[in-house]
Amino acid sequence: MAIWLKFTAYHTFVDNLFPLMMMQEQISRRAFFRASAAGLSVALSHRLLAADEADVVPRTHELLRRDAEHAPLAMQFRGQSREEFQQWHESFAAKLRSLLGPHTPPAKWKTITENVVELKDHTRQELVLVAEGHPSLPVYLLLPKGETKPARPGVVAIHGHGDFGSAAVVGRDDLPGVARAIAREHYDYGRQLVRRGYAVAAPCMTPFGRRIGSSYMYRGEHPCAVTFVRMQLLGRVLMAENLRDCLWAVEMLARREEVDATRLACVGLSYGGRMAMLTSALEPRIRVCVSSGALNVMQERIRLRYSCGAQVIPGLLRFGDVPEISSLIAPRHCIWEIGSRDSLISADWAEAALSRMRRAYTACGAADRLMIDRFDGGHRWSGRVAYPLMKKLLRPPA
């Protein structure tokens, strides 16, 4: 009997407890859904707020991309006549010089000869040009073997990015890694030119080759970007300093008795192509410019992941871009080399740039002097169009 009473009491307790548990579960579910709905509402509101904030405060890279897309380029050449071109040429060249800042090479300097190597068909001199108030300039001078009379045409051959500086340009196969770079990019165009009868100067740009020193100083950062920022703090422009050194190399060649200063050219690959263009644009003694692997524009470059401070002219896009600088070479000859597999050149942007150059060349009556070498290959030197044209115009000895 006692056991039965205990059993009945237990079931009565359970029967009363179950509805209470169900009621509590329903209350808990309702509370859960209310809390979940509130949380979702808060999350959505935060997301909407974030979207609103993104509209009000654009991300920096998005803002710069938009600004690059709508850059003023206020001094593009839009004329048609020779007179309009001449007026534009004078005004844009003056503006470009002002953006660059000081870039005039020294009038006097001392030449230190560090080494002379007699090779089978030419002599290779390693020189350092030293002038008060200027960083010393390392430069290779290549001179063909044989007669020095009459004077020979001269070429400034400028290197691109990389650890070797101008060593690859002059064919320093004896240095580690250089032979591989030459084979991959046809990089020894300085050596190829001296073998064709030209006197060749190959300056070392900043910050490359022996001018870069220990890479430890850059801690994995891009030396061009770091150097650009540091120079800006000192009121200097890296591209202007390299332009000064290129013009210094031109002047060195022009003053040598072996060289005919009326027959000069400037050539380069990649960054060297960019500097060949800029040097030729502002040095009227250069009769032929060959720019290889460099037909892209800053308006396109800065929209990408880009850190080459060696190519930056502060404020340039307010007034123009690479096509406008290149147009300053007109009416002189300019060859653009474009590899079919060069991933650094955007076909659409390149064609738009050429269209702007063609307008300038056509206006000054020199449409046939803007030439394109489209070759089957990647980011490398070609020479297919350049060598025959240079031979025709500059007449090196056989």
C-alpha cells in the first residue's frame, strides 16, 4: 500500500510537471526567436550602416582608382597643324621640366677609369664620373676595335629593373646570373650595338646595380618605392635624378673625340625603355629613340598594385602621361617594341597611347617616324626594326 501511494504521488508530480516544462519550452522558444530576430536586425542594421559608410567614405584604393580614371590630363595635344604642335611642344616641355625639378647634368666632371678590358671586337671601360654636388655615376663605355676616324655614332643604352644594373646591357656573362638574364630577355643590346660599330655608354641607374648596396637596408620593401619616398623628403625626384644621369651619359659621349655628336641614339628595355623615352623627349640631339617593353601609361599603372617610384613624376597626370612625353620626341624617329606575350603591356591602353602619339606625329608631318615593332615574344628586347633603322640614319662604319 505504501509503495502504491508513493508510485501514485510520483506520477501526479510528473503529470503536473510536464505541462509546466512544455509551457517553459514554448516561452524559451519565443524568447529565442525574439532574441534571434533582434540579433538579425542589429546585424542587418550594422551591415547597412557599413554599406552606407562605404558610400560616404570610400576605401583609399577605390578612391585613387576613380581619381586615376578621371585624371585631368589637361595638356593633351588636340591640334592638327604644325603650328599648333610647336606651340604645344614648347608649353608641355616646360611643364614637364617644372614637374621634374632639377635634372641638369654637371658642366664639368672628373672621369675615373676603374678597369679596361680588351675583348675580341671591342674595348670595355668601367668608368665613374665624379662632379661636386652630384652623386658619382658609374658607367660602362664600349668602343669598337679599329679606326677611330671618322668619328662614330653614339648610343646611350639604359638598363631596366633587376640586380645587375647595366652589367647585362654590356654583356657581362662573367658575372653570376647575368648570362641567364641575357638569354631570357636579349638583354645585351649594348654589346650588340658596339659590335655594329657604335660607341655605347651604359650608365647605372638609381637604385640598381652597384648603386643599391646591400638589400638588407630595404628589409624586403621595393627599393624604388623606398628611394622615392626618401628623396621626396629631401625635395628630390628619383626619376629626375636618373634623367640627369642619362643626360650626363649623353654629354659624355658627345664630348669624346671618337663620337660624332650629331649622330646619337638612346635605347632601353623596360624601365630602360621609359628612361630612353624621357631622355629623348628632353634632349634634342638624340635622333633615334628605341623604347622596348615600356608602352604602358601611368594612368593605368597606378590602378594596379604598383610600387615603382623610379617612374613617378609627381603631378604628371594633372597635365599628361606617357603619350604626351613621347610626343615631345616628334618629329624625330621613335620605335616602340611590343612583345606579343608581354604581360606588362595592356593592349587596349597601349593602342590608346599610340593614338595620342600619332596625332602629334601627324600634325608635325612625321607620321612615318613613329614606328612599332610588334614581335613574337615576351618582355624582352627585339632590335628587329631598330637595328636596320639606326644603321640607315646614323651610318656606323662597316
